Amino acid sequence: MADANSSSHVVVVSSPGVGHITPFVELTKLLVFHHNFTATLITFLDLPCPLPSSISVVQLPLQELPTDTDISVRVALNMANSVSPLRQILISLQRTTRIAAVILDIFGIEFYSMVKELHIRRYLFLTTNLFFLSFLHHLPTLDETTTGEFRDMPEPLKLPGCVPLKGVDFLATLQERKSVAGVMAVHGARKYDNVEGILVNSFEALEAGAAKFLKQTSGGKPPVWPIGPLTASDSDMWSEDQSHDCIEWLNQQPSGSVIFICFGSAGTLSWEQARELALGLEMSGQRFLWVVRLASETGLSGSFFNRSQIRGDPLEFLPGGFVENTKERGMVMSWAPQRQVLGHNATGGFVSHCGWNSVLESLVNGVPMVAWPLFAEQKMNAVFLEEGAKVALRVNVGENGVVRREEVAKVLKELMEGEEGKQVRRGMQEMKKEAVRALGKEGSSYKTLEEVVSIFKDIAAI
């Protein structure tokens, strides 16, 4: 039995992938540093930077799977194969701590029954947004009532409080419904909400319509708590041992003049797309800082689990003369400290894959975006950012799925010089203010997390 005087303890379980572990680390630190919990963080990644002693880190092994296995399938299988070791961890912790809650990743549905058997409360932390949560709510019904592929749906999906969503912009794994990934996605949607509550890394002002609807949702659905934006804090644990020459370069550029181009920890471009982007940058005449990932024939990245898997010289795929022709107004790197770049006074735009962590970092820094989604739920995010929040312009994809150089030049000029760009910039500045308000002591996210903390502590006191 746990010591009656022991502190309330939370167990936080993240799936593999930098995009998931980062917000899980931030949530864990928030509970420990600001709300006096102790915590055990369970991950599949070897964190490069140690966490404080009040946070114990347990690393589960990654299963070796064929490299061509769909990313979401790889993640789900690794989670499913970890039920037994997680059970032993929880049993051991129960002997010495008061476990107030286990906070699980969306890929952790196979843990639900086991955690319940141990009489521990289960909570979900959704590292994306309320729009995606609304979609998950509706997906089982949609699956039962739709024939053929979702991408062929004649009308957009209209979810309460959300922007219309075309089938071609659904979650990437659902574009082939009968694929293993597609079947697993629907299976997960039928089970994900079998928890006591859902924390979401978003905030009410950003998604007012969806927040209002989800708060009113009943029918056995768990309560929804928007607690974001949670973004990487002062120490970026994913920083690599590389010089920050780009910050020195940014210091020399005019305020708001530079476009930052980065497709996230797992995002790479095809050889053809990398060349088209380079030529479009040259045509645009804009200042830029471009983080170039090693391109491949397809653009598929194997770096979802570990950024160190990216190898080779990405510059070899760029057009001859590009670096020389743009050296007076551009910089190309294989890595850059994204948080610092987005917070820099010279950064005036962000070309992003629309991973939710990157979106939130852009929001808290007030940097308008060009939405260039690649995989996962990123197309959904792009639709929301352009049509809902109105803080981004979206690239038009041409034949064979390639964004051509003319489109690149056009959208970059519009963002930095055009009327639409000015509107997006104003919208982003307003949303930056709302993000600050949400996290302040009178803000919606601050109060919501206090409500969650109160529930956790009441559970631990029983």
C-alpha cells in the first residue's frame, strides 16, 4: 500500500515520436512544478536531457518493424506490445505512491483495460486540437454510413462548431479505408474516449465553436479540457550540438523580413519537391531561412521515432547555383532551433507542415503561416488554420502532388507583401494575445488545468 503521507503521483505515458513526447514532457513539468505532483514519465525515446528528480523517466523498448510499415501502425503496435511491461511498472508504483491518474497518448487505447483492472483512473492527453477531437467523435458514425473512399465524398463533413472538411483532407491514414492503418484508425476512434476525461493541447479562443459544442456534449462522452497552448519551454531538449549560426544571421536581417521554412522533426520532401521549393524561393525574392531535410524519391521520412536517423547531405538535391544565387538573402541549414527562430524579431513568416506543436509555437510568437501539410492530421490542421482561425495561407498542390515553383513564389510574396498576408498577420497577432490570456491566472486554460488538478488530488486522497 502507498504511504498515507506520500505526494499525489501521476503516470504519463507517451507514444514514440518527438511530436508526441514534447507536449507530454511539458504537461508533466507543469503538474510537477506548479501543482506539486510527483510523476513518472514513460516513453520509448532516450531523452537527451535529464529531467528533474521529481520526474522519474522509464524507457520502454521499441519493437523492430519493417521500415516501410506505416508510421501510425508502427506506433500503435509498439504501444500494444507494451501492455505487460506498463502493467508491472504501475503495480510497482502502487506499492509506494498514490497514483492519482494515468495520462495516456491517443495511441494508448490497448492500455485502457489493464489500467482499469488496477483501479487507476485513465485520462487522455490529445496533443492536437479540438477540431481533431470532434472528428474522432464522429468517425465511427461516418464509417458506418459512408460507402467508398472518404476522399470521394460529394459533400464536405460539417462538424458542430468546426469548418467544413473535405474527404481529401481527412486524416492521412483514412485515405485508404481498407488499409491496416485505416482500419486501426477507425478501431481507435471507437475506443479512444473510454477514459475519465480528455485534456487537449488547444485553447478556447482559438477554437471557440468546437469548445462550446464539446463542453455541451453528453451521451456518455468524457469531459473535455482545453489546457493549451503547451509548447517547448526554455530548455529545448531536442536541440542538437550544432552552432546557432542562423540566429547570428537573423540578427543582421530587418524586422519581420525573413520566412522560416521547416517541415518538422519527421518531414522531408521528395527530390522533385525540394528542387521546386528552392526555385520558388529564388523566384520570390524573399529573405528566407530553410531547414532542409534529406530528400528521397518519395519524401517518406523514417525520422518519426528518432531525428538522428536523418543522414546525408540534403544540399545535394538543390538546383545548381541556388545557394550562391541566394546567399545575400537566404540561409540553408540541416537543423535550426525552431523555437528561437520563431521568437526572433526578424522572422516574419513560417512555412510549416502544420504539425500541431509547430502550429502552437507559431501562434505563441505571432508568426503568420503558409500551410504546407505532409501527413497524419496535417491537412485537417491546414484547413482549420486557413478557414477557421484565419492565420495561414495554404499552398495549392499541383499535378503528382507537387507544389510548383510558381506557386511557391506566389504564396510567399502574398504572405509577406499582399493584402491576404496582412489579414493573416493581423489574425495571428490577435491569436498571440489570446494564447497569453489563456495561460494567465484568469485565463481559460489556466482555470481548466486547475480543475483537472483538483480532480486528480481528490482521487489521490481517497
